[in-house]
Amino acid sequence: MKPATHRRAKWVQAFLGSDYVVLEFDEPTASAQQAAWAIGCSIAQIAKSLVFKDTQGRAVLVIASGANRVNTDSIARIIGSSIERPSADFVKQQTGFSIGGIPPVGHTHSLTTVLDQDLQNFREIWAAAGTPNAVFKLTPQQLEELTRASYAPIST
């Protein structure tokens, strides 16, 4: 692991500021399992960023524990609109990042965001940082503050 060198990872580092350290790995961290292996933490400590599309065509960011599957009906109740999986192009256009490296912050557009309450079970969690091999460590409270989102029961 090394400090961020890729331009997208450096963008996330600049957005986060000096309180956080974006790290790049030689091996991929694009999936929750890959990230957990590279970091040496449990898959549940990975804060995976999943983008959905609501019925009005707006992006909805769900940040879930890597061990959980998202219950889309729960998300629909929380945001008041059904959701669907969008195209990779929609995700990139809304966030500025490609699938596999979407960070919880620093997006192209403002996103409705929902946090998985199970992430609160850990003192530290890890999130993607703009590329398929970049991550950063934070606490559940920091995630809540950075995203200005709330925790909710969203897993199946």
C-alpha cells in the first residue's frame, strides 16, 4: 500500500483533507471482498457505495456494509420512491467515478444518500477512494458527517 498517486484518488484525498489518508494497493479493491483481503479487515467493515436511480431519474447512493445485500424495498420506503439499478454510464455521469471505485463523497452531483446501520457496529470502516484500488479509513460517525446522511436498516 502507498499514498494516493492516481488523479482520481488524489481528487478524493484533496476533498477529504488532511484528516484522512487515501491509500492505493497493488491488488484490486473494487469489490468488498477484494478490499477486505487487501486491507486485512472483515468484509463487513467495507463501506461499499452502490448507486441506484429513482423514478424521477435522480441518483441515490446507498453505502452498505460489504457483508450485506441491500433491500431495495427498504430504500424505496426511506426515500419515498422506487429504485432500480442504472447503467454504468449513468453512475459515472452522476458521481464522476466508475463502478468499483465510487467514494462516499466528492461526487459530480448532489446525491440522496442512505447509510447501512450495520456499519455502526465497527470502530473503523473502509471506503473506496476513486479508483478500483484506492481506499480510506474512517469511523461510522465520520461517514455520517461527511455524507450528511442518516443510518437506517437497509439490508435483507
